[in-house]
Amino acid sequence: MGMMKEFKEFAMKGNVMDMAVGIVIGSAFGKIIASLVTDVIMPPIGILIGGIDFSNLSIVLKGATETAAAVTLNYGAFINTVVEFTIIAFAIFMVIKGINSAKKKEEEKPTEPPKPSEKVMLLKDIRDALKK
């Protein structure tokens, strides 16, 4: 019974719940980016390069037989995945940059008060000498 209570306390901590929400949102974001790359970005790039459909690009390593499917190297799918990664990495970079910028603004120290003039410094020195 103690292990169940300990697990419940662990699972209900704020950090674990925040992480779970982040993973779910990240997964959904990944699907959106995958669709953006596969369905929106890569088709026009394929047309510009001569009507190439990247998702179908592959090299046949071993032809199909009656008992086995062909063995292929699917480099087009890899290109799509690299583009997806680049977009996701850029989006994360922009979010982190925004967070860091907000933190910098928070952490900015107020400007130091202006230094007293020479006359004021001289008067302070005279005052301190008179106190002695």
C-alpha cells in the first residue's frame, strides 16, 4: 500500500503534470508539422525541382520476389523527416528565444543613480573630515 501512495504523490507533483501536458502538446505539434511538411511544403518544392514526389523517392536494393517484398532505401521519406525536424527545431528556438527575452527584461536591473558631482563629493569629504 505504501508504494501506491508514494506513486500517487509522485504522479501528482506539479512537474510531472506539466511534463505530461508538454508531451501531449508536443506530440500534437509534431503531427501538425509533419502534415505541413508532407502536404504543404514538399509538393511545391517537388514541382520546382521537376515534379518530384519526395515521399516516393527510394533506391531498390533488392528486387521483389514471389515470397518477399522489395528491399528499398527510402531517402525521400528521410528528406521529409529532416525538413520536419528543421521546422520543429526552428519553432522551439523561437519559443525559447522569446522566453529568454522575457526573462532578460524581468532581470534587468534599474539603472544606477547618477554619480554625485565633484562639488558634492568635495563637500562630503569636508563633512567626513569635520566629523573626525
